[in-house]
Amino acid sequence: STRFYAPLAIGNHVDHQHAFLVGVKLHQEGHQVWFYEDMPYAIIPGKPEARLTVASPAVEVAALVDVSDVWNTKIDAIMAYPSQLEVIFGGYANAGTTRPEIDAAMRQHSESLGDGVAVERFWAVATS
């Protein structure tokens, strides 16, 4: 079956909140939906936890996916949006604006979730 992906809306952006609600609706219609952690908001201490306290319905971890093989491509994709680097990565997330700074901040978060392996964490509507 098809799996849909939607943002967890950690950054509280209205468009991401709406997309989260679409994901919830798809789940309610019987589809498999995984919510991804919006970056760089998920690397800001306390932001993921704050979102989880208000996410409705509640969500639980669905998977930790090893992204080691595509890590450089992921950072390339981030660097392809230079207009966003200063505001979002530099100011909002305090992660810096250069490739090495962003790579380090993202890698620290990713490897902390994967016990030293670069992973992405996905969430699903809680079953309990």
C-alpha cells in the first residue's frame, strides 16, 4: 500500500499545520501516514517535545530510518536554498549558515537519535 508523508509541524508554520491535519485525515481514512520532523526546527532544544504535547491526535515513533548513505545529498538539498540559511538555520535554529556548521548541527541531532548512526525519526498516529 501507499505510505503518505506529512510534516509533524514542529516549527508551527500554518502550512505545515494544515499538512499535518491532512495527514491525520488520510490516517483516519485507513492510509498509512508517517510524519517527518521538520528541520531545522527539530534540532532546537525543546521544540519537538513542545509539539508532541499539543499534537492532536497523539503521535508515537513509527521508525528510525538510517540515512547515512544519503547524508551528503540531504545537506546538498539544504544548501540549495541559500535564502533560507541565514534566517532559519542561522537565526532561528542557531545552527550557523555554512555547510560545515549546518552539517554538524544536523548530524549531532541525527546521530543522537540513532546511537551514533545518522537516522531520521518518523512518527505515526498513536495506536494506544
